[in-house]
Amino acid sequence: MLRLDLAQVPQLLEIETNTRERLEEAHRMQWLGEVAALKESLRHITDKKKQADRLRRQAEYGESGTGALDDPAAAGHCPCSCSDDRLR
């Protein structure tokens, strides 16, 4: 997966708005396959927005002098040390 550039967040929000509009139309027209695909797209968009939030927090930690190493979530690891890397 490619890493998100924070400068792209406004475009991501625009894509999200467009996808929601298309989803409404697909519901109206009863295009069930399109509904499923658009819902999946929205899940991926949500994941990218979460990634952007993590990147923003990491940048703030770096600027404030406290390293991202002090924050397990910022490092992309589960805070309970269970080696679950799904937070990346």
C-alpha cells in the first residue's frame, strides 16, 4: 500500500463526498453490485483518513520534541504489545 501524503487529504475528502453521492444513486437505482463496491471503497477511504490522522500525529510528535517511539500507536503497533500490526 502506498503511503498517503498529507497534502492529498483535501482530495481524499472530495473523493469521499463523490463516492457517497454515487452510493445514494446506486441505492436509488437498486444497483446492488455497485452498492457493494462503493461501500468497500468507503471502507478504504476511511482507512486512508485514519492513516492521515496517524501521520499528522506523528508529525506533531516529531515537531514537539517527543519522538513517535514513545507512542506505540504512532509507531503502528498495537498498544497492548500483542504484535498485532493491523494499526499500520
